[in-house]
Amino acid sequence: MKIDVMVAGEAHLRFVTQINDAIDEAAKQRGTGIARRTDEYIADKINSGKAIIAVNRDEFVGFCYIESWGHDEFVANSGLIVRPQYRGMGVAKRIKQAAFDLSRKRFPNAKLFGLTTGEAVMRINTDLGYEPVTFAKLTDDEEFWQGCQSCVNYDVLQRTNLTKCLCTGMIYDPVKVAKKKAAEAEAAAEAKKKSGSFWSRLFGK
Ligand SMILES: CC(C)(COP(=O)(O)OP(=O)(O)OC[C@H]1O[C@@H](n2cnc3c(N)ncnc32)[C@H](O)[C@@H]1OP(=O)(O)O)[C@@H](O)C(=O)NCCC(=O)NCCS
């Protein structure tokens, strides 16, 4: 078996209904109540180069697409699905990494975020550098939150005035990550300098 993960293109449009069925079926099984997307919506994501697909030769394996919100200030990876027979093999991890790379390339200044109740997605997001945050740190784009309206837990979100629900919000903030990396590099350089001066004091060099 050779599973390839790539940005979806025209050749993958034939999988649209199958992809949508798989997302829909998984949502039903999880009992989220999330409404089915239209096939046109999925096709549009593929046509605009905003979808990642995993295939095993001629067979559809998994999928995910990206959506931007709040005038491109935020980007979410949505519709993540791996067909049941391909689960537990690291496919979602590869799809999410590809979606992350695509999001960073297409929207370099955007904060990447997601809402999930799933442990697998929380683990993958954490490995990618996402952090759990309160909903106040996510987009305030009304259209995004309207997407929660069909969820079985929407009453919770309404009662809390969009501040909390059963999902965990996670965010990757490129500015924060860059600052953290710079601080780590500075600390490492400082430690190296200190250890260098220790040895030079010891051996008088
Ligand atoms: C969630 C889903 C995409 C995971 O796909 P997958 O290819 O099996 O995931 P991976 O094999 O890449 O596993 C990624 C990580 O999640 C963990 N994981 C996978 N399935 C898990 C589960 N059901 N419960 C807890 N952890 C799980 C893996 O151990 C791995 O963690 P690690 O990196 O610490 O080892 C898949 O189960 C699915 O399509 N589910 C239905 C749709 C869905 O829930 N989508 C997410 C909506 S937010």
C-alpha cells in the first residue's frame, strides 16, 4: 500500500461525492449534527487549491480543506476525514501537516485555528504547535460561528454568548511561535557562550 498526500486538483473532482459522504457519515456517527456541505462547496475547495487529499493509487483515503475567516486574519482546517479502513496509520497526521503547510504558504500572516472534541486532532494540532485557547482568542467572524448552528451542542454556545462550548479551541499564532523560537535560540546561544567561557576558564584558553 502506498498512500500519497497532496494538494487536491482537478483529477480528484471525481471523489467529491465520496468525500462528502465520508464526512457526513462520520459526523452522524459522532452525533454532532453538523450539516452536510454541498458537493459544490467541496469541489470549489479543490478547484481553488485549498484542499488536501490522501489517495491509495486510485482510491480515496482521506481529505481536509482550508477556510479563511475575518478578512484572512484566521484560517481553519475543516472537514478532516480518514476512511475507517485507513485509520490509525498516521494518515490524518500527514493530511494535517500538508494542510498546515498549505495554510502557511497561502496565508503566511494568518493565525491557524480549529475547534474539536477529538483527541486525535488535539494531539496532531499540539505537535504542529497549536495551543488550547479560550474562544475569545478565535475569530469573531459571524459566518464562522454560524457553522456551529447545526451542532447538537449549539444551545451551550448560545447560552455562553459564544464564549465556550464542548469543543476545545486551538490556535497556532505565527507571531507568538516566531517570538518563542527566537527566545529559545537566544537562550541556547547564551548557554553555549556560558559553557564556552567555563571551559576556557578551566583550561586557560
Ligand atoms: C480523527 C481521524 C481523522 C484520525 O485519523 P487517523 O488517520 O486514524 O489518525 P492518525 O493515525 O494520524 O493519528 C494521529 C494521532 O491521533 C491519535 N489517535 C488516532 N485516533 C484516535 C482516537 N480515536 N482516539 C484517540 N487518539 C487517536 C493517534 O494515536 C496519533 O497520536 P500520536 O501522534 O500521539 O501517536 C479519523 O479517526 C476520522 O476520520 N474520524 C472521523 C472524522 C473526525 O472525527 N474528524 C475530525 C473532526 S474535528
